[in-house]
Amino acid sequence: MRLNLPFRRFWRYLALTWTLLAMFTPSTFAQSDSPTGGVGLGLKATDEGRILIEFVAPGGPGERAGLRVGDQLVRVGERSVADLGGSQLVDAIRGPVGSKVVLTYLRAGGAPQSATVLRAPLGSRGPVVPESATPPPLPLPLPSGAAGKPTSPGAPGKKSGSLRFTQQSLRDPAAQNVVAVNFLLPQGWKYQGQIVWLPNYSVLANLRLRLEDTNSATAIDWLPTQHFSYTDQLPGLVQPGANWMGAILAAPITDPAQFVEAFWGPQTLSHLRNLRPSAQEEFPGIAREAVAQNPGWHARAFRLRYTFDQAGRPWEQDVYFTLAYAPVNAGIAMWNVQRAFTCSGPRGTLDASVGLLKAVISNTSFSGEWLATYGVVQQLRRQGLQQQMADTAAFGQQLQQYNAHIQRLGQQMHEERMKSFDRIAESQREYLGGVETYTDPYQRMGIYVPAGYREHWVNEKGEILLADQVGFNPNVGDVHDWRKMERRDPMKQ
């Protein structure tokens, strides 16, 4: 390929890899007004100058035409790819929506084959939420939502002024059905959630979990997160909003309200579009913890409150998230969003139940076994096995081979998390207003509970019972072994 000198240097820095996902990914991008269309392929160049198909959008034009990952592209129409520069290749593949382009390719060293591809609309030019795309095939189909029934309003020995939580788990069918997330569910609440895998992104999975009070409709929702990168040295090659080396190509955004509008506004938080937050708060301790293991990075952690009317009722929603930024290196800006969730409900309910909401959020965690599985999938991705990951049988077989390793690594992660609990709790101290820390005598781990209760009990099932009556004992008339939890001050550990 013919490259100008500045791009040659940048090409070597990227290890000769680039991606053109913006040509069309169904469902991922909002439809634009542009009449230009693409074919739904990601391409990369090898050291020898070959152009290989690195990604085929599920259900996209390229897949429907029979193209596969690993095919070598040799001609676009009547033009050889060897005669096309980077931007020229993009322009040659693109064309009016509904028009056709003939792509000639080699597969596994065989004879040249041709595929006639019908161009489809290009995507939007802003940051997008990739988890909304149709997930690739996985060992088991992702559920539409694993719903949990509301907990029973009754509790053993329940008195007025008491509060009960039950231990709940969310399993991941795509990861051998292991427990992925553990969380505490307040009585009278229900939940629905799933893990969405994104094998073509560096953030390989997103937690989509919703907890909702069946009485007040107050809810907690976990938001999708992703990595971003940006450079101005790829003019015409990769469009903003595209998947560029596993990250979304987007210029860094420092204004938190602008980020909500650009990233979550198109889909996940569409009801907040064109709204400005009525209040904003920052948490420096959370920001420091977010980049503690990344020298040179800086971060900001936010809470934005939005007020609006929903179904004729005054409503409010708090959006919590952290934006982290790496130092600019070789003209590349890397940044990400993490620790993102929202709390919403009728106006006035969020401040009134701040302790309960923050306790639930803080106790929600990924299991060690699932984190170990995630780590193995990361290794497979680095080894270039995206195609195997997208294949149902191969993905399951790969995870099965690593089963013993996953279990050992999971136990190690569990132990490390126990050791780091106090450090994390200290960094979140300013954020966890209305929350106190106690020790679970069964698991010897810290638990966050709403402040203001005098008695704090837990049983062998992990259920937690809080009461404001001194001397309250849930063991009276109950078959479970309730034990008292002791107050834990992470600042004195």
C-alpha cells in the first residue's frame, strides 16, 4: 500500500493494524442522514502488505455475502488493493446506500473468489454504546433478562424500623453459567440483568443489571462502559464512533454532561437528551482510586442529578461515573469511562434513601471465578482468537480447557479482594455518605449497610437484617443461625 511518510511512522507504532468497523455495524450505530453506505467489514494490514478481513459485522452486508474473518482482500471492483492508499481503499469500498460493490478475495491460499455486497447505511459520527449491538454467538444464548421475584415483605422477628436484605447472584450463561455478580437485594425489590459480551472491544463485557423497588419504582441501573482512543493522524481512514483497535474512536470529552449526552444519550439514557443537570458533585477519592494502578493517568468522578417529568410525575435521576485519561503518547489520546450507574425515582426519594442505595451499590461485586474467566478471555483475544470466541463450540471448549486455571485464579482474586477491602473503603469514604461498614462473621468480609440502625445481623445464607430496636434478636422463633455483625472502621485498620 502507498502511504505518506507521517502515516508510515504512525503505522509502525500501531504494529501495522487498523480497523474500519465504521463501514457499517447493524444496530450499533444510529442511522445518519448520509446517503453513503458501507459493507460491515473491519480490515487490517500485515507486515507483508496484505489486507485481511479482521472483523465481519454480525448480520451485516459482508457476512450475508459470505465473507469471513481471515479472508485476504485483493480487489475492489476492478481495482487492486495494492494500488489503493488507505483513504482510497475506504472510498472505493463505500458508495451510495443500496448500490453494489464486488470484492475479490483469497481464502486459505485458494483461488480468487468474488462476492457482490449490497452497501448498507453508515453509522453515526458520535460516540456510541456498543453493547446495544446484537451480541455474537456464544455457548448459550444471552437471556432477555433473569428476573428475580421481590423478596418477602416478612422477616423473622421483624419489628417496625427494621430492614432486610437477601443475597442474590446473577449467572453468566456464556461463561459456563458461573456466578458472575453477587449483590444484596432489599426486601420488596426485584431485579433483572445479564452480562453482555463484546469480543471485538477491549472492554469485553458489560454488566446490565437493574434493581427496582416494587412500591416506589426507585431503581438502580448499571450503565455500559467502554474504552476510547483518538488521533488526528488517520484522516479518512476511521470515522469517529468506529471500533479502532478495540476502542471507540472519539476525542476526549472532559465535560461530564456532554459525555452523558454523547455516549449514553442516543440509547441507554435517551430520556436525558437535551437536558442539563440541575446539580453536579465530584469525588476526588474515587478518582484517585480509579487510576491508582496507572502512573501518569488522571481521572474525575462525578454525580450528575437530572430532574424531569415522567408519566406526569416529577422525577429525578443521579448518574454516577468516572472518566479516566492517559497521557498523550505518539499522538494518541486514550481514555475510558468506568464505575457507571444511575439511581432514579420520584423526586425526593433519592436523598431520603441515600444510605440504602449506596449500600446496595457498594456491596455489588463480580465473583472471583467470573473475573478469572474474563481474564482468560482477554488472553484469548490477545492471541488473535476473536473468530474462535465468536464460534459457539470453540469458545466453550477454550473455556473448558482453562477450567482448573479459572478456579485457582478465582480463589486468588477472592483473597486479594478481601485484603484490599479496607483500602477501597477508605478511598470511598467521602462518597459513602449514610453508609457504615460491618464485618460478616461467616465470610470475614466487610459489608456496607445503611447508617442509623442499632442492631446488625447476618445469617448463614448471607441475608442481612437491620433493626433500630436495641436488643432485637432475630434468632427467636427462627430456624436460621443469625449472628451479630461488628462495626468495622477502615480508617483504623
